[in-house]
Amino acid sequence: MAKIVFLELEGWEEPIIRRELSGHDLVLLKEKLAPEIISRISDAEILSIFIYSRITRDVLEQLPRLKAIVTRSTGYDHIDLDACRERGVEVYNIPDYGSNTVAEFTFLLIMALLRRLKEIQESKWFDPVKLRGHELQGKTIGVVGTGRIGSYVVKLAHAFGMKILAYDIYPRKELVEKYGVKYVDLETLLKNSDIITLHLPLTKETYHLINRNNIHLIKRGAILVNTARGPLVETEALVEALDKGILAGAALDVIEGERVLREEMDIIYGRKEYSLEELKKGLEAHILMKYPNVIITPHIAYNTWEAVHRILDKTINTIKQVLEGKQPSNKVA
């Protein structure tokens, strides 16, 4: 019998977990990882978390029996992989729970920007000229990252009759052959795309991929969409590009100041401490929210009933394989 801990759960998930992992010592909590939680789960052998629980070297030292972490997300930048490797803790993600889910939301944001939905909602007077938008057909979309989600974005873009540029260090021949994708370097993509959409993991190499040094290369009047990870885009550079009219708009499901926005009440009541840099990013996020041509959503591109059920199913299957001594294919460390 293994000690298995789930954090950041919703109520509907608990009976499914108890049924599928019966016979094990289960701790099922709705809270994210925090100091007071760690003391309650110090004997955990398998830990399942979501993106708001950060696994640091210090956390791992307080979980001496931990053998595996399963994050119920594709991204794993909230986990110190090097520290996990040093301690022999295996890490698994859920890489393919909803490529279509995030891709569909990406196009929701694109169309909301092009058809000026936010401005329409906030407009006091109906002015058909002022609120005139743009269509997708014939536009050039630049897809940065053509993994599972980026590839689905390509599929949808092709269906809309768009021209498709892509940037990825691992080009996919099938996308070229099936959808007419043209792989180019990042600079060429920025210069020639009407719509730029980001679909990369956050790594040391992709941190501030869009920054003050290259954002001025963007085709004037283009729009930027980010449904991947906030720090792919340098917020100061984004504000500057909007102010100078380089970008006609931006739609962000993720943003650098995301954590501060989510935990503002903790800041107000002094329940948590934040670095000056984190607070700065939170302030920048508030500034962006006031732009009429900027749409910010609270990291929900993945969030459909179908997708969250797939996430839970794949998480449970991964844990079962670990318990059986198998090697799941979704291991990242």
C-alpha cells in the first residue's frame, strides 16, 4: 500500500480517485502546496499536483519518502527537475490531454481581437466604422512551436484559409506536406505574420523569447496571442510595442504577473511575501488589462470538462503504471 497525495483537487475528482486507487493510503486535498500542507504529507510516496504547487529543492528535502511526482499539466516549469533527479524522484507530466482544447481557445482569442470584441462590449455607442474588424481568410499566421498544440493550431488555420509560417527547432515534415506550412527563423516569422501565436514550453532557452531586442521586428499592425507560458513574453517589451502601435492588440491567457493577480488578497492582508520583481510584474499586468486592445484571461485555455476528465484519467493511469513498476512514456525526469 502506497501513500498517495493529491493536491489542488476539485470535489468531483475525489470519488473517481478513491475508486480507481482503492487499497492505497490516499490524501486528497483541495489546497495547493504550502508549508502547513507539507507537514501533513511528509510521508508521501507519490504526489500529484497542478501548476500552482511549486516543487523546490527545499520542498523535496521535507518529503524524504517521495518517489514520484505526477503534475496534472503539460508544463512542468513549477518543478525543480534537477533537484528531483538528484534525489531520485521521478517526474511525469500529462502531455496530450487537449491539443484541440487549447488550439480552439487560441482561435477564440484571435477572433475576439480581430473582431474587436472587447471594444464592442465596452462601447457606449454603436459605431460600425470604429468597430470594424478583420477576417481570418488570407491572413498569415505565425505559429511559434509546432508540438501537439501548435500542430492543431496549424490544422485550424489551414481550415480557415490562412497562410502559415512556423518556427520550431524540430520542423515537422507532415505539416509542410499536408497544410503547406513554411518553416522560417523567428525573425522572418515576426516580420511577416499578421498573427503571432506562441505554443512553446518555458525553458531557459525560451524565457523572454519575445523581448525588447526583437519585438520591434514584428510586422506593424500584427496581433500577439500567448496561451503557453507568461514568461515567453517580456511584459515591458509588450507594453512598449502596444504604445508605439507596433502591435494592434494582444490576447494573453498567461502573463508574467499571473501569480500576483491570482493571489492579490494575500498581498493585501500580508499573508504572503513577494519579491519586488513579482510585484512589478503584477502591476504591469494591471496596466495591460486597461488597454482596449488587450484581452487577458485567467489561464483557462485548457479548461473544459472534457479536458479535465482526460487529465485525471491519464494521471491515474500514470500512477497505476508507477505502482506496477512500469515506465510510463510521459516521464520528464
